[in-house]
Amino acid sequence: MTTIAYLGPVGTYSEMAALQYLQLNHLDQNTTQMCPYSTIPQAINAAEHGNVDIAIVPVENSIQGGVTMTLDSLWQSESLQIQQAIVLPIAHSLITRASTLEAIKIVYSHAQGLAQCQQWLDHHLPTAQQVATNSTTDGLHIVAEDDSVAAIASQRAAELYNLPVLKYPINDQPDNCTRFLVLGRTAPTTKGTHSSLAFSLKRNLPGALVKPLLVFADRQINLSRIESRPTKRSLGEYIFFIDIEAPVDAPNFSEALQQLRAVTEDLKILGSYAIFEI
């Protein structure tokens, strides 16, 4: 039986991504155990320590950018590889038992959900208190008991918890989407089209970041994303995450990695994988 960790509880977008993973890989839901976790690091650690086969977690949103908890956990991981990436469209609902917007005093959602609807909230619910939760569905049990409370989550979540939707969609950008990573301790079974790396620099000097980037530019290897996170050792020191539009076995890639090791402090190959857009 395949075991899958995801950010729970039931009804989150992470669970929706996990269900898409089952379809993409022709897995039977009856022989799969879905394992919800309260936080993204907990889901990743479950896969890291072998408590589950894979973890499916968000890594980047088209509005809010990188999911820092995922990036930090990836850097700390010693055994996980990106096996696949799934791009899921995100359409938020305002779920509430209130009959009017004016009756809503508090809105619950994950910090990303609140941020992705910030303009809508400022315009339609300017006086409502916004409360961040561990996931988009965490506040739904409160919505069920209090008519002055709302939550931002998916339409599927509203159906699962048998709660009414007052407004849909409410995300600020219509093309809102999130990229999820499938993380496991084994190599991907599908042929990779993209790769992800992370590295820290040997010293904080002018031009220190240019050298690693030139390694790829000189070989005509295209980068699709670069993002930094603090090393947590000292102010001004960073880890850089890059996505590359090429698999690890592409021409010149192994040579690029060899040169990259010479101009970085620590280098991690996070995976070579295929991306599926839903």
C-alpha cells in the first residue's frame, strides 16, 4: 500500500494535489493510504524518516511566490528527492453560514489563502479580523458553529464539511495556481524535464552569485526560477534555490554541476523530474 503525507485536514488543496497524483500515476485509491499532517514540515519529515512513502507539499504560488517552510525543509533534508511536480489551479471560496457579508466578523484561512484574497477582503470585508491557520480547512469547524465566522478554502472543502459558499471565486488573480512537489526517498520513475538545485556561497563578496549563474549561462542552460532563503547562521548569508529547464542527464549538465561545486559552499541536487499541469 502506498502511503502519502499531505497538509491536512481533509479538503485542503494539498489533498487535492495528492488525489491528482493518484490519477496521474494510475494508482488505486483503495490501495493508497492518505496521511494528513498538521504542518508542511511534519509532512516532509514523515517522508524523510520513512513513515510514509511520499509527501506532497506546496512549494510556489503564482501570487505569493515561494512557500518558505517547504524550501527550508528541503534544504535540511538528507534523503528526499523531488519525484514529480504538479501545478494545480487554485480558486478560493468564502465559506460561511452568514447570509450577508456584513454579518462576518472573522475570516480564517492559511496565510497563503488570506494573502491570495487580500484585495478582495480589503474591499468586501474591510473590518473583519483575519486569522491565519495551519491550513485552509482548519477553521471550518468554527464556521460550522458560528454564523459570524467565515473561512477561505476550496469548493470541495465546503462540500466535504457540508457548509455553504457565500462567494466564489474570491482570489485576487483569476489565474491563481500553486506548484506542489512530490517528495520521496527513491529516484523518480518518470523521465525528468526539469531539475532543482540549492546551494550556499563560500563567502559574501561582490559577484559571488554571478559565478554560479554564469556556469549555466555559458552552457546555454536556462533557469526558470531563483529564490533565496537565509541560512539562519548569520544575517546576510543566503541559500539559493534554482529551477532549471533541463534534466540532470542533459548535455553539459554534469560538467556544469562539477564547476558549480567549485564556486559554491554546499550544493544539493533536489531532483530531476517531470511537471504536470492540471
